[in-house]
Amino acid sequence: MTDVNHADTGATSAVLDSAHIGDIEGAMGTIRLGDDAPRQKLSAKLRTLLAIVGPGLIVMAGDNDAGAFGTYTQVGQNYGTTLLWTLLLLVPVLYVNQEMVLRLGAVTGVGHARLILERFGKFWGAFSVIDLVLLNALTIVTEFIGISLGLSYLGIPQIPGVIVSALVVLAAASTGSFKRFERTCMVLIAGSVVLIPIFLMVHPPLGQIARDFVIPGMPAGAQLSTVMLLIIGIVGTTVAPWQLFFQQSYVIDKRITPRFMNYEKADLWIGIVVVIVGAGLIISVTAATFAGRPEFGNFTDALGVAKGLGTYVGQIAGVLFAIALIDASIIGAAAVGLSTSYALGDVLGLKHSLHRKPSEAKGFYAVFAGLLLVSAVVVLIPGSPLGLLTVGVQTLAGVLLPSATVFLLLLCNDKQVLGPWVNGRWLNLFTSVVIAILVMLSIVLTASVLFPDITSSTILWILGGGSAITIVAGIVLAVSRRGRSAVVQEPVDRSQRMSWRMPPLTLLARPEVSAGRRIGLTVLRTYLLVAMILVVVRVVQLALGH
């Protein structure tokens, strides 16, 4: 273990829980409070990085959860490796989104939900928390579905197995030691390495994998509408709203300050490599296992993939895949559950830190335990529409993701919140394009749930129309800004970045809301409410057999 020392900015910061100020106690090292010494030697930089690693790696590892296993195995079994290129396109999206939230966490010391509440009002604050709780609860159900499928393959009774898994997750987070929790997560992340021996046993064609990773293509003979929906599924499972809330709060709970921003960005890159490589391994292994087999193109679920590996590759491959599925689902359940507890703790003013024992943060741990136990029970109830719940989670995540990114972008341009850490022009431009694409994909996904027989031409019309509207809106915005160029804007002084922290929330002036922003938020609010209601109604109809 390393002991390396950061500047105490607690006196002027806005942190909501005193446990968020102190030594950085990572799984692989400690940085003492007040240590702002420069890291000159490579060994000192490495020790510091080891102490910081955690938030980015855990959030990305949690991204390859049960839902991701289901989506990636479906891609591989139905279409081979032809869609691997979509993973590479997601790398900049993943980095930009998560870099903005880690910046918000390190600079503000306040969680994502609380910032939305304070800067955009009670409606959006309540909306962000309510939809997060609902979506996360359903997501945790899918994690326990993954655990139950893995247990089923291993021949372990599901009821005791699922209950034990829930208790393991709960126990790992309830020790009152942040370091202990993070070490448990690192052990679980190391467990995902079992995908590598599976890959070696299957030995898929490396040349084809490399080509499909970098050269975009569509599966031959496949319907565009079906493939597009699966691509949207890849986007939805790789870039999810809970990740934004989790990483920002986890960075705060780990007590990371702007002094260590570059190390945290390196941690994020490590996590992105892990998630993309893991996704590529799952798709490639599944594609090679079922190529030329009767099951190719007839995906059922991850359990079917484990059985296929056991039949065509060997029993050991099937067992390792089931273990990897259980391991990934446990990581996902822990991260998703904590993102909910952190958000509610932020908004309700509860003590919310893994540094605290359950007796010191009863509400925080009660929410976490309640989500885990209720989700586990839902999975174990005979006749539960688990397949529809999984579809509902993916759809709701796709519907809500654009709004989450919109507020992320607005917060990262709020000078009172981020001061010298606000976004630059090119980052804003890239994020705006990403939001436009996410909105279009969200509309396609919502339409596909309401109208299962949606045609390829309809999807192309939605994408084409959305692109045209985006271009026109961009031109109008650029012209309007040029018209205001005569107004001298105060330049952003970035020289004090390392020591700048957001002042306490009570000292911040209310943000000015322009007419354009008010109209945009109203349109967004209307779309979200209508889309969510329609999706929920449709899922309920399907569950009732209509």
C-alpha cells in the first residue's frame, strides 16, 4: 500500500457530507490530505495513479453488466462480428460524457442530482431523481436476471443463489470502509479476465475481428430496421444515465480534487479500454461459437450462449462464461444501486458515504438494501415478465439518456458551478452533436416499441428529418451568436484551475434562463413525459397479453 499526501479545500467547497473531505483511500494506495507536492519521478506518478484508480474503472466495468451481456451476445449470435465497429464509435462518446461528470465531481463536491435541483429547479430535480430510481430499480432486476441465468447453467439453486448474491453485494458496501468496498470491486473486475481463456479456447478469426472493428458494415441480408434497433441497444447499454450519477458521486466520495484531475482521466481511459475490449470479446466469442451452427441467427438469451459454448467449445468454456456473467451482474448491481443511494442522499440531505458505517448513514444504506432485495424478489417470483422488464429497461434508458446529457452539457457551461473548468467551444460542439444523435435514436426506439412493425424507410425518415432539423438549428444558433459577438464576454481565466472549487450552493446566484433555453427545456419535458407514458403503457399491454 502506498501513502502519498492533497490540499484541503473543504473550508471553501460545497461538499454536502463531511465524510467527503479527508485522505483519498483507494484500493491500491492512499493520498494524505494536504499533499500537493509535485510528482516528478515516474514511480511517484505511478503510485498516485494506483491510489486514484477506481471511479472510471468501476463505472465502465459496471457498464458491461447483465444487460450488456445480453445485447452483445445477441449481436454476435445473430450477426457475427459485423457490428464491432459500433464499439469504436462509442469511445469518444463514453469519454466526453464521463469526463464531464468526473470534472463536475472533483470541482464541485456535489452530486449530479443535487446540482440539477439547485440550478434548474424542483421539477427537473425531482424528475431526475424519480426517473433514476425507477430506471435503476428495473436495471438491478436485469442484473439479478443475469445472476439467475448464470446460476441455472452452473446447476446452483436459483433462490438461495440469488439471495446470497444480493447479500454479498450488500455486505461489500456496508463495512463502513471505502477502501474495503473498492478492493472488493477490484477483485470482481479481475474476475472478468475469465473472458480471455474463453476467447483462446474459441480462437475466432483475428483478421476478421480487426477488420470489423475499424471498417463499418451492415450484416448481409438483414433488415435495416432490426439492425438499427440492435445498434440503438448497443448505445443504450454502453452509455446509460446511471453512469453519470454514479461516477460524479463516487469521485466525490473518494475525495478526489482538481489537483488529481489528470490521474482520474487516466483512470477513465483504463476503464474505457476494459469495457470496449470486454464487449469485443463477448461479441467475437459468441460469433465464432455459433458460426455455421443451427443456432446462428436465433438468439434466445445469455443462458443459451453458455449452453452453446458448453456444446461446441467445451464444458469449461460454458462454466467460465456463466461465472463471467454472474461476476458482471454483481458489479452492475453494486454500481447501479449506489448511484441511486448517492442521488437520494444528495437531494434529501442525508449522510451518503461509503466511509460511514450503516449506523451513521441509515437512509443511504436502507435505500441500497431495499433496491437490492426488492429486485432479487421480483426475479424469484414465478411468472414475472422478466423479458419485458429487460426490454422496458433498455427502452426507458434510451428515452432518458438525451435529457441526462442535455443537463450535463448545461452544467458544464455554468461558470458559477465550474468556474475555470467550464467546457471549451469544441467540446460543446461535439456534445451538441452527440445529443442530437441520441435524441434521434431515442425517437426511433420509442417508435419501435409503440409500432413493432416499423419499417426501414420510416427509420430513415426519422434520422434524415432529425439531421435536417439539427443542421438548421445549428445554423440559426451560429448566426444568432455572431449577431451578439459585439457584446464583450469576459474570458475564462484558467490559471487557477488546480485550486478552484465551487463555492457553497447557497452563495451561487440563480442562473439566468434565456427564452430559447426555456422553450427547449419545455419541449424536452413534454417529449420525455409523453414518451415515458407511452412506453410504460405499451410494456404493460404486452405483459397483460394484449
